[in-house]
Amino acid sequence: MFNDLKGAKPNAGAPDDSGGKFLRKFFRLSWILVVIVALVIAGIFYSRWQESRDIAEKAAEQQRKNARTVVEGLGGSSFQIMSFYASPGLIHRGDSAELCYGVANAASVAIDPKPTEGTWPSVGRCISISPKKTTTYTLTAVDAKGQKKTQSLTLEVQ
């Protein structure tokens, strides 16, 4: 009777467990697959985030460049009279004209003879004037350091 068992395999009467081994192996491989898919998705999100950041940085750089252009167009950091003119430059007695000025980095401005409207530092301001005779106007701008710049123009009245 014992001789019959000599050639028998251990657990010969137990059910076959090869299906369980397959499932365990399958679940281990599926976790590896899940990790790989998660890493790929994370890489996609990172690349999109990086691309979005690059676009935002380029937009910010363009905005800084545009701001520099505007500031330089408005006189930059230098103190200057950018414009001073009358429009039209020739009027008839009783008509009015626009006296326009623009200054950059000025602390104060004055026009002589003094117009009826107030004056202040501006990169572009126009004042209505109605002189009775040909008049020479002088714009004086003063910066924070006390430096003065002047410019004159003559408005002809016929």
C-alpha cells in the first residue's frame, strides 16, 4: 500500500492551483501596466504644463517689450519736451486754436502767456486758446532736479 504512494506526487489529491498562479502573475503585471500608464499620463500633463508656462513666459516677455516701447515712446526716463504746437498755426481774429504740448518726466509745466485752462505735466494735452493778435507762446518744463527746458512757438492771427 505504501508502494503505491512512492511514485505519487505530493498534493496529488489537491486541486490544481495553476489558475491562481496565473491570476497572481496577471495582477502583478497589471500593476506594472497601471504604473506605466500613470507615468505616461503624468508626462503628458507635465509637458502640457511646461508648454503653457513657456507660452505665458513668452507673452510676459512680449508685454515687457511692448511696455518698454511705450515708455520709450513717451520719453523713457529722460526729461524732455516731446511736443509743442498750435493747431491750426494760423487763425483769424476771434477764432480759436488748440495749443498742444507733451512732456516726459517733468515735475511742472507752465505756458507764457498763461492760458485760461490750467497746465500740468502730461505726455499729450491740448488747451483751447483765442488770442486777439499774433502771439508767441513759451512752454517751460521743470523736472524733479530743477532742470528747465523751454520751447516757443508763434500763433499768427490775421
